[in-house]
Amino acid sequence: MKKDSSKADRTKELRRQAKQALQKAHEELEIRVEERAKQLAESNQDMEREIVERKQLDKTLHQNEQRFQKVVESAPFGYYRLGKDGRYQYVNSEWESMHELSGREIIGKSFETTLMDDTKARFLDHVHRALDGQTIKGDSRHILKDGSFGYHEFTIQPVYQSGEIVAVEGFLDDITERKRSEDLVRNLSHMLMEAQERERQMISYELHDRIAQNLSTLKIECTMLFEGQPVIYREIEEKMGRIFKLIELSITSVRDLAYNLRPPGLNEMSIAKAVEIYCEEFSESNGLDIDFQSTGMHALKFDYDTKLHLYRLVQEGLNNIRKHADAGRATVKLIGASPNIILRIEDNGKGFDVKKRERSLDNRKRMGLRSMQERVNLLGGQITIQSQPMTGTKIFIKFPFKEKDSDSEKEDLDR
């Protein structure tokens, strides 16, 4: 009996312990459920708050987009947006007017639709750079429906959303009229230069074929004036000697002037050779030590106008040195560095203040440099002048080289 009672007690204790363990587990479960419920409630609140915030953000973004479109639609500049695939997402009315295209015609199409073949690669590079986070500025040309050209100054920049680049946008200013005006001025300048060259040619022929010939005839007549005379007074002989020298100087001056007005042999020889000969003769006649250097020019073929512009630039540059620089040495470098031609003219003279000269009201002092600037503009190049008082002057000219075509060869033969 005692043994059975002990067994019953152990069983009872085990049941009690099991009940306590179950109660504890139940209590812990209730606590975890309560905590989880609380977490879920908080999570639901966060989610509801996030949904409200997202809706508010979407509303704000939509409002901002509407305001932005309202601004760009009334803006005096063209605006467009390209996706990362290079297709138009949006264009404003000013862009449509500039390109003579409607948004319906262009939205969803590639940017290549509005570009010329020779500008597509450059514009694609701009888009890629903008997608890399850069801002690019420049100008471009596009073809209009009537076949004419339009010109723009542009800015291309990335569009960010949530810190990531999602598109690129462009801003355009129409500079077509300005470009056309510049082209008109350039054409008028070219016509003026051609008229000046024709006038120079006519004067050169007149000097060489008439005045120089007349002076030569006068010299011969003077030498024959006293033939057969038994006695010539010394005073008369000395006076005639002075007259002969004056006539010879006049003949030389007239022929030099004719030579400068119309460079001989420019059609037949290379521009490098023509400039080299001119530098040698200029050095001899003016006592200026000139170092002429030419590199990369022998294989290049120039049309006559380009050769003439280069020749005149050297001529004007050296004449400016002779008149104003008070120099003893000059350097002329003619370089063919594809795709450009480079001309450098330097001297060791007294120099000048470039900015002060640009502000000068005495236009006569600047006609030489203005003439050079006009010629460089006609060549589509750039001219840079570096100078300071007592440090000499450096003139740097660069312009793109254009291969001589068959039409240019025919024109050269006609000159």
C-alpha cells in the first residue's frame, strides 16, 4: 500500500509540474501573441502612413509636373526630354515651332529624326555624357521641312529621380537669324575681299605694264638726250645722274608695289614656297631678320582663295611688324596639323597692350589687325594675339583645312 501511495504522489507531482509548464507556455504564448499583434498594429500604422505619404508625394509630383509643363510651355526657349533609350518623352510648343514638328509626330521617336547625318554622332556623345551626369553646352544645326537649316544654342543635362538619372533634358535658343546674319556678313566680306583683289590686280597690271614701262622708256630717252653732243657741262651731267637714279628708284618702287599688289606665281607654286620667297625678299628690302619654317604642308592642296588669304595674312603681319614693332627679328611658321592649318607670326619688338588697343578709338591703328581678323573669319578660323609692352608680339591663327576640289581647280585655271 505504501508503494502504491508513493507512486500516486509522483504521478500527482508530475501532473502538477506538467500543468505548471503548460500554464507557463500558455502565458508566454499570450505574451508573444500580444507583442506580435502590437508589432502588426504598428506595422499597419506605418504602412498606412507610408501609403498616405506616397499618395501625397505622388500628388505633389503631379502638381510639380503640371507647374513645370505650364512654365516650359510659356517659356521663350525650346525644351525637350529624352529617355535613356534616346526617344523623345516630351517637347514644348517652342521646340515644335523651332523644328516645324508637332509633339504627336515626335514623341516616342528617336532623337536622330531631327538631326542631320553629320551631327548625329556628336549629339549621341552629348546624350551619353549627360547620362553620365555631365552638363554640355554648344550649338547645333538641323534641317527644316523646306530644306533650309536652323541653328540652336543648346544645354543638355541629366534628369534625376530618387537620386538616379532617368532621362536627359535639353534647352534650346534659336540663333538661326543670327547665323544667317553672320553668313550674310561673311559673304559680303568675301565679296569685298574679292573686289579688293580684282582692284589690286588691275592696279598691279597698270603699274607694271604702263607706269613701269613708261619710266623705263623715260630712262632710255634721258640717256639718249645728249648723244652726239660734243660738250656736256659737268653740272648738267651730275643733274642727269641724279635724275637717272631717281628714275631707277621709281621703277624699282613701282615694280615692288605691283609685286605686293598681285603675288606672282601663286597659282604655279605651293603656298609654302610662295611665303618663303616673300619672307626672303621682305627681309632683304626691310633689313628684318625673318626665320621662316614650314611643316606638313607639302602634301596639301589648297584652292586659290585659301592660298591668297594665307599669303595676305603673312604679308599684313610682316607689314605691321615693319610699321609698328621696331623689331630686329621675326619668325613665321606655317604648319599643316590635320585637321587644321596653323600660322604663327612672332617678333621681338616693342609690343603693345592688346586690351588697350582693342578699346582704342583710333581705327586707323587697327586696320591691319582688322583686315587679318576678316580674312581669318572667311577661313572659318580663329586668331589670337598675345603681346605686352617691351615683350614682342605673337599672332596665332588656326583654321580648318578643306581639300581642294575639282571646281576649285577649274576656277584657279581661270584666274
